[in-house]
Amino acid sequence: MTGPSSAPELFRLAVEALKSLRPRPELQLAEVRPPQRLAPWAFALSAEAIGPADVAATGRLILLHDPEGQEAWDGVLRVVAYVRAELDAELADDPLLPSVGWSWLTDALAASKADFTALGGTVTDTSSARFGDIVGPARVDDLELRASWTPRTADLLPHGEAFCDLMASVVGLPPVGITLFTQRSGN
């Protein structure tokens, strides 16, 4: 990929839309180096979020552009989302977790009114047990969501907002404007 000024206009518009994202305070976005061999043009953001119960999630939102298109994409732009979070063991044992994780994405895309086609992906829940001299908790449970879809326009702001909402859902943040009540200790 050459300099941004030589990028196709559609890609430049899509990147500017993603750069205009203003996430909620609990979510940090940063521009990172995108993958180099997936498409002629690429842009990427990393994300970190921490929820009310100290649940942490990391993610990436990647924009790919191939002016000639790719058959599997059904278009010339492709958005790729990756989210990973450590989970409470009780939640990780829920057999509905993958379906719920996928609904966090589809609900976020619907709520943001993102216009897209060709949505696909996976939700994986894993458990790892540590043994011997490895430092850390004896068991770690993770959720990973990987998805991609083809936006129908260069207006990627709704797609970026959906990704931010997905990150918030994964860490258990309430919708913007809603306050969580916490149990107070003492009298």
C-alpha cells in the first residue's frame, strides 16, 4: 500500500468515517498497523474496554479494500471484527454463550443501522487450565468473536459504532445513558 493520498477515494472516505468514531469513555481506540496481505488497501483500529466487574476485552476492527472486488466479499470493501474477553467460569459454562455472543454483534449492527451484506463469523469459548510453575489463575475462560461483513457504502460510521457497542456488550457495560446500581457495603 502506498501513501494515503494515493488511496482510492472510496477507501479514503471509509477510513475517514472510522477515524470520526467517538467511543464512550470506557472504550479506548487506537490506530494500528493493518494486515498487509489481505487486500491492496487496509486500515485497522485496536480496541480495549473494561466493564463494571473488571471484565476486560480487546479487539480489532479492520477495513479491507480491493478495487477489483473479491467474490467472497460480494463487494469491494470488507469489515473484519475480532473481539476477545476473559469470562467468569460460570458464564463460560453456559451452552448458549456462542449464540448470545453472536447476537451482541447482530443486535449492534441492527441498532446502528449499518447497511451491509455477506455477514459471517464464529464465536468460540475456550477454557485453559494452568499446571506446574505457570503463573496465573488455575483456570481461564475466554470468548472470541471473529466476524466479517461487506458494507454497502463508504459510510462506515454506523459499522464502527456497532463494533464499539459490541465491545461494550462483551464487557457488560450498560447502554449509554443507563446507570448500573451497585450494592453498597455498610449499613
